[in-house]
Amino acid sequence: MVMVETVIEGSARRYPAPEPTRNPPIRNYRRNAVDTATIGASDATWMAERRAEASGALEALAMPSTRDEIWRYLDLDFDPALGSARVEPGTPGPVDSVVASWTGRTVTVVDGFVTDADIPTVAASQEPIGLTRGDDLFTTAYTALSPGAVLLGGDLLASPLLVDVQATGSDTTFPGVHVEVPAGSDAAVTVRYRSTTDAESTVVPTQTAHVGANARLSLTIIQDWNYRTRALGRGIVELARDASAVISEIGLGAHLGRLHLDVDFEGDGSHAKVYGAYFGEEDQTLDYRYFMNHIGRNTLCDMFLKGAVEDQALSVFTGLIRIEESGQKTESFQTNRNLILSPGASAQSVPNLEILANDVKCGHGSSVGPLDDEQRYYLTSRGLTTERADRLQVHGFFEEVIAVLPDTGIAEWVRSRINDKYVTAQEEGRV
């Protein structure tokens, strides 16, 4: 077991950031509170202008490589086939157990297009956050080629929402979901990504959120693409004064699954809890890059991710806590724990701190190792088989994250999926 634990209080030490550059701060973009919308190329002048700008920039951008710091662990040896981006949705997939058990309202997004919704649709007259050119191939392609973002806000957030995002074919798709939580409001949104066929595809999903002053957001992201999908996701959450968010991400599918998440603590007193659970098998690569940017005073963040890999799977966690000079009285912590279940699997855990203020409390912890032999011995001494003992260890390892998921049905589904993955690997002799 390799462990690293660091705690810093009242420190002005500076640590190199894993990202020398990043997209412009989202606080500079115009926004308005809308109910829900799918924005197409002809919906607004600003959209056409942004598309034209991004299309021009796209031609000059190359595929990211391992020479780029933010892509150093990923060998993107494939053609994203941006020219084959969908212009209309495919056939929606059947209702699965997650959708069937959902008791709230749902929105169905197929290949980036809204095909069904329990909520009304209205037009947006101004640009929401997240529709930005960015500075890499995939964020630029999203702006140039996406059919638009599903916009959720206002009274529609009075009850929990499930956004069922589907990919149906082999084309490259660009689904987008934006949540606008008005000041003083509560919202709970689950975004579930899935494939409805076994086709090889590339998906560039984007989910963004603005949480207004003294508002609260629960955002759950479930990545469940098929194993022939390359998913290169982007997430942005912006917190205003005294706003709070609980962000949970579950990573289960995709041959290559990446989530680059930025959380901007812009308002004084804003705070967030960020949870993650991921399970990689076969030759999957699951890559998580989390950037917590503390701008306001008295902000608070607790980031906690757990993952397991088996077979020849690779997981990567790169976390950065950045505290600006304006972010005095901040408390921010990140923890990443990883289980290696097979000799051929590997996990990279890279926590980072960049502190520009001198009155803060920050810490990070990381671990990578196998199942605990002492726990196995204890459980087997109580009459359990080795296989059953190891299953209980895996179950208990993830429970800290799964237990905080806001929807009990989703939580039970995640437990079942992880258990099935591990039990199947045991039965096939892969762990």
C-alpha cells in the first residue's frame, strides 16, 4: 500500500499546477434563467456567431497528445470523426431499469437532441455558460457542432429531474446539459449517460451549472456508456455567494471515459462536496481531472473519490486545489483511494495544491493498493469463504460514496452494477 497524506495550514507555499492554462472563467459569460430549451444553430444570433468562431478555430487544432500536461496519461490514437457529427437524433432506446424506477420528471436526450420531456420547452434569448470555444479540440468541437444545451432552471427544478442522455450509433455526438439554479432555490438533477447499442462511438458530453446566491444543487452524473465508446466529458459548476453543491460522479462504462470537472467557488461563503466512484475492467481507461478554484473568501470544499480496477484497466485521478489571493479563510481537502484487483491493472493518483493565500487550511491524501489481507483473514476466520470476504471488502470500500447518492434507487442500482462486475470477474478467474 502506497499512501501520501499532506495537511497545510496557514501556508503560502506554492505547488506547481497540473494545468498551466485553462478556459476563461465562466463568470464572464452572459446567462439568463430559463426553464428548459434545446438551442439550435438558428435560434439566436449569438449562437451562430459562436458556431462560426469555433468552426474556424477547429480547423487549426490538432488532436491532444501525451506531450500536453492535461492529456499526459491518455494515448488518443483514434480519429474523432468530427465530420460525421449527428444532424438528427437516432431511434431512442428502450426504457431501462434506471428510467423505469425514477419517480420524478424526466428529459430524454438522444444523440444530443431532446426527444421527450415531462417539462415544457422554451427558447433562450441569451447565451448560457458552458457554450464556450475553449482551447482544445473537443471543447471547440462541442461549440461548433453540438445541437445545443438542454437548459434547466426556474420552477422546473422544484422536484428532482432525470436527464436520460443516450447515444445510438457510430457517429460523434455532443450532448449538453446546463442547470441554472435561481438564488435561494433548491435543485436535484441526475444526468445519466448510456449507450443503446453496441456501436463504436465518440461522445463529447458537457454539463454545466450556475448556482445562484444562497441556492443549493445536488448534481449526480452517471457514466454508463458501452465498452466501445470514447467519452471525453467536460463539467463546469459555478457557485455564487453562500451557494452550495453536492456533486457525485459514477464511472462504470466506456472504453475511454474522461471527465474534466471545474468547480469555481466565486462567491464568499460558497461550499461544495464532491464525490466519485469508478470501476474499471477489461482494458478500460477512466480519467478524472478535477479542478477546485477558490476565488471567494470563507469557501469550503471536500473532495472524496474511490475507484477500483481489474484486468488491464487503468484509472487516473488528477486533482488540483487552487486558492487565489482573494480566497482567504478557505478550507479545502481532496482524498483519492484506489483498489488494484488484478496484477495487470494500474491506478495513477496525482493530488496537487496551488495556494496563493496565507490564511487557509488545505490537505490531500492518496492511496493505491490491493485488498486488505488482514480484513480477509478476519472475515474468513468468521466462516466466510475467501470469495465472499473479498466481495464484502469491495462492497464496503465503495459504500462511503454510494451511501451519499441522493436517490435511493440510483444508489441501489450502482451497488448492484459494481457487485456484478466484481462477482463476474471472480467467477471467471480474472481477480
